[in-house]
Amino acid sequence: MRGVRMWDAARRVMGLAVLAVLGACGGGGGGGVALPLAAPAATAGDPIVASSTVAGQCAAPRNGVDPDTGAAFPDQPGSVETEKAWVRGWIDETYLWFDEVPTNLVAANYATPIDYFNVLKTPALTASGRPKDRFHFTADTASYRALTQSGIDIGYGFELALLSAAPPRDVRVAFLEPGSPAAQQGIVRGTKLITIDGIDVAAGTDVAGLNAALNPAKVGETHSFSLRAPDGSERALSLTATSITRTPVQNVKTIATAGGPVGYMLFNEHLATAEVQLVGAVNQLKSAGIADLVIDMRYNGGGYLDVASELAYMVAPDAATNGTVFERMQFNRKNPFHVTPAQATLPFYSTSRGYSVPAGQPLPKLGLSRVTVLTGPDTCSASESVVNSLRGVGVTVNLVGGATCGKPYGFFPQDNCGTTYFAIQFQGVNQQGFGDYGDGFAPTCAVADDFDHALGDPAEGRLAAALTLQGTGACPAAGASKADITRSKAEAGGTPYLVRSPVREIRLVSPPANAP
């Protein structure tokens, strides 16, 4: 697989552990479930060595063949200390804000390389007061690779939204994967989880039990659920975990309006499989002769940046994308990957990249000068690149919903000793050089997420508002129902509320061939 490598492929490690953490501290960030470590009482940090001198020196070396390279794993006998030394060197060399990392952190004060990595980041804040780096994380390498390349996970096939983290908790189904156990049981968007294996979701203290059920460790695990549907009806059922293949593009349709047919697609993740599905969706909508388009990316946390470029190209007019920049990567002043200006520039790709469509095939084109995107705090990274890049070449992009997550940054994920480290290494800017949206993009029309209607239903709050905006040029009056107020609070401050791993809120690229 070539080009931009994104996405998260560690298993969903958050689950209801998020509830425990958020319930305790009353807030949330951009991923991770562990409470922050206390800063050590140190006055001077450790010497920094070149990461290449300690790379692959592992406390527990792996044996066998690396599936990515087909060669033996490069691991050699080492120690926890050599792994920590590698982490510190890698941060100093490649981290976008390497010169903002505190200099008084001592590796010996942290039990593991991951614990040490977690504090090696900038303490700076955005204009709104949020941490500038909310996206620093690690993942098990084998799990990460499996998920990024196939989109396969273990679960029931529903995606959960955490509308209230503190008791009384409110956990709803945001969307489902077609054909999954949850879909086969007739579970629908907006369904509320009442009990799991007899544990009260709203107020139960057995968070470990909730986590175990929501994050099944293996195929075949069965757990019992009590659910309340949006119509108020309740039922009990059992769900058996299976291998779930994600369908990133769903519910492609045309909606008749007074101004002509409007296309709609739900786009949930920039996976490799999204390439062929996006091409199919655009061909379908082009054949329908749509006059306008709504892309529902409210839950799209990011993915392959190449796929984002392909989507933007297929939406925009030829004149906007011919010879212009989709995104340009800006690195720290050391230029650690020895990237040339050409390598740092991602064009609007006019042909398929080979993820799930044979490479080099011309992409279909809608040629729209305007598009509406449904957004929220879980709209992140590569999804925001679509918005920023189209605006950068003069396409009008209206946002309906909530503010996006605010992540104009990306990674070159790096494996060392079986852990893949994600440290921010570049900022992406558009054709006009803009990329400063650390607090997210504000919506054109602020509309609460509507869990009482199916995604793609013209009556669903955000889609209905988008259709009104497209037809009249004005936002509809804001809702004032209790449900709207509750949901708006859940999205306050751009806080993501989907229960998912931070690896699903990223943009990734592969380092160039001349990188060290």
C-alpha cells in the first residue's frame, strides 16, 4: 500500500472506560483513557541520543516475520531504558513542537516507554484554552496494521455516542454497520443502552463489567443488553461479538427539492475501502443529475489523506483543482524526514490511488462550486482537510451541525518494539496557506445532533437544516426542545462524544523513500 496511510487500527480501547474517566474529572479530550500522570519533581532531563542508535533495542524482542515488510522483525535484545531513549530521541527529532517539550522530564520516573511518551509533548494551549496537542497517543502495532488495512474489528456493529459521561450517563447508538449483529437485531440509531449484563449503564459502578461487554476480546463472546428505542419501547436481547468489516460510505441517495435533486451520502471513515465506495457513490449521484450535495461527515474522524484528496477532487470543478494544492505539509525546522517541497505537497488526485480501485483510473467528477457538510465534534483530521482544501480553491463549503474537532495535524506513525507511536509531525495547510484551525471550524448553521431520526432522513435535524440552507440561503431557527438543549451540551466546546479510539481521529502519511 502506497501514499497516505491513515487511520486507526488499534482495537477500540476506550469503550466505557471513557465513562469512568470523564465521570471522575468532568471533561474530555481528544482520545486516551488513562488519567494523566503527575509531573515528576525533576530539575534536569536526561541526555538525548539519536533515535537510530537505540531503535529496535527491545525489552521483549519480537520473533518471526514482519507482515509489512516480509522480512524478519528488526528487534534486538534491549531494555525498557533503551526503548525510553528511543522515544526521547524520536520526539526531539520529529515532533512538530519539539522545542516546546519540557526539558526536566526524567525517563526513570516513568514505568514504561508509553508512560514516558505520554508526557513528551507541548504544554501549550489553543486560543480557547484547550491543549494544543490533544492527539498524542500509541497503539499496539499488530492491531493497528490489521485495522488500517482491512477495516476489520471485533464487536457488535454499532457505534456509540456518549451524550452524558457523568451519572446519570446517557449512551446512544449513533449508527450501525450493515449486516452486523446489532443491525440484524433491528437496533436503530438513537437506541439508548439501559443495562449491560444486568449492570445499570446510567448509574452503575461496575465500569469494568461495562467495558468488558462493550469491548469483547474475541469473536463469539455473548453479552446481554436492555435497550430503549427512540419510540420509548424497551426490550432485552443478547449480542454475540463477531468480526466487523466497516462500511465507510453508506446510504447514498437523492432527495427531491424545489431547487432540483440533492445528493446525500454518509461518509464515516477514510478507510482504504472508502475509495471504491466513494467512486461508486459519485457515479450514482452524477447519473442522477444532482444540483447540490450534502456529505454527512459528522462522525468521520479521519483516515487516508489520499482518499480525502480524491473526494475533494470528485466534488469540485476542474478549474478549482487543476494544478492546485490539496494540502501542503509543514514540518519542524529540522525537516526530519528530508522532505522536498514536491513531496510535502499533496495535489487534488484526479486518478485512483490503488487502495481499493486499481491505481490510475480517472475519477468521476461532480463539478460543484458549492457543497454542504454535516459536522460535529467528531468530524476530525482528514475530514477537516476536505473542508479546508475545498475552501482553499474557492469552493463554498457550508457546515451544518457543530464545530469540528480542530486537528490540522498529522503523523508518520512509527513502530518500535511492537508499539506504534503517533507524535504530531506536520501541520497541513491548503492552497492559500491556511491551516490554523486548532479549535475547529465553526458551523455555518449550528444544529444539534438529532438521535430521533435515521441518518439520511430528510427530517433529521442536521440534514433538514442543510436542505433549508441550500434552498433559502438562510439557517433555520434554532430548536429549543429539551432534547436539543441536552445534545447541544454534549457537543459543547467541541468535545467528541463518540466512544472510539484516538486512532480514528487522525490523518497519516507514509514517510518519503529518502527518510532516514
